[in-house]
Amino acid sequence: MIDRKTLPAPYCPAKNPKPQAHCRGIYLLYFISASLIIAIKYWYARADSSDLEWILLPTARWAEFLSGIPFERAPQIGYVNHSLRFIIAPSCSGVQFMIIAFAALCFPFLHKTESVKKGFCLIPSALAAAFLYTVAANGFRIVLSICLPPLLMDILRKTPCGNYFSAERLHTLIGTAVYFTALLLLYRGAEILFRIARRKADTPKDSGRLLPGCTAGMRQTGLFRRYLPPVLCYFSVTLGIPFLCRIYRNNWTHFPDYAALVTAICLTVLLCFGLSDAIRRRMGSRFREGRNQAPHRYIHQETDTHEN
């Protein structure tokens, strides 16, 4: 018999104001996160290399560690390598990717926190994680931007689209592929961590604490639905804000070509992730089927032995 007294009471807005207060606090955290993103974006648009020393220095040192290529500090420019004529300028600092990573770590997960206090702690934690992850991803992007263009140019010259890929477009291709791939990996890792934390927290004692309307399931089906949050964050910052600026300034020079190239690269990366997920699920289902069938084969063998 099930004791009804031990079951959690159903949610009722009139009798249980705590979930309503929780949602109001979560809405406030969303507002704080969005305001922080706007403030960083506004400050970054007016910052020079000296203002961005906090991210240019670790990025240059990390790229130097990965490639063995030295970078020197150049005032008002950034970090340069004179022999390769390569500059880590403020536009290559990765602040824009840090904003995207911070948004991808906050917006899809704030409403999944158990309390407003934990949601508030998520904001600085996500900002610190976004900074460290940006330095790591940007270092790899810089190394690939130095090493890959000569090799890719030789390959692309033998294809019909060889004349399309200039040095600038090739730089955009490498940067978009690295950043978008890193963003999807970051989101998947954060989703797994939140799923583990929720499983540990979902006990009978506090199973009725969260508001059903404010909590989304961790399991999602479909390629675009699974990666929709990071895709929205990336395109909103990378293409959405520049699109609004172009409308305000009425200047569309090079933007359609840039938007088409970025969209094509992101779709290619997204399809690769979908293919890898499909292969992983197929292999996992076959492995589970094999484990489920193994005991039955063993029972049949035992039965045949006793009958003989």
C-alpha cells in the first residue's frame, strides 16, 4: 500500500507561493545576465588593446605554448609575431565568443536551478568558465589560423571554389568552425553536468520543490532542438546584432557574403554533430541489445544441457 501522506503535494499557485517567488527570482537573474552581456558588448566596442590586456595576454601565452611561436607585446596593437606578420589584435581577443559562451551557460540553465541563490551563483561561475574556455579555444583558433591557411589554399586551388576563398574568407572559415564547434561541446558538457546534478538532487525529500512550468526536461530529441540554445546564442551575437547595426547605419557592404559563409559553416558543423550523435545512439542501442540478449542465450544453453 502507498501512503498518501508521504507523497509530495501537487502544485497549486494559490496555496504554494514559493514556486511563484522562485520564478520571479529567475526572471530577475535573466535580466541581470542580459544586462551584463549588453554592458560587456558596449564596453568591448570601445576598448583598445591596453583595455583588453586581461584576455590578450593569456591568449598569446597559450598560443605560444601550443605552437612554439613567440608573440611580442606591441602598444596600441596587441601581440605580434613579426616573422609571420601575424597580429593578435583586440578584434581577435575572443571577447565576443566569451559573451556567447556565457549566454550559452546561463540562459538554458538558469530556470533549471533549484533555488534563486544557486541561480545567482551560476552567473559568476558561468562568466569565469566562459573566460577560461575562451582563452583555450582562442589559442587553438590562432594556431590553426597560422598553420592551416597554406595547406588549405593549396587544396582549394584545385577545386572549382578555389577563387572564392580569399585569405580573409579562409580566416573566417577557420574561426567560425573552431568557435562554433567549441560552443556546441561546451553546451553539451554543461548539459551533462546539470543532468548529473539534477539526478543527485532529485530525492523524495525535495522532489516537489521545483515549479513544473519553470523546469524543462533535460532530455531532448531531434538535432536542431537539442542544440537550439547554443545556436540561438551564437547567431544572435554573431549575426543578429550586426544585422541590427547594418539596418541602423544602412550599410550592407560585405554582410550578405559574410552571413552566408558563417551560416554554411555552422550548418556543416551542426550536421557533423548530428551524425556523430546518431552513430553513438546506434552503437549504444546495439550494445544494450547485446547485453539484454546474453542472459537469454545463457538460459537456453542451460536448458538444452539439462534436456540432453
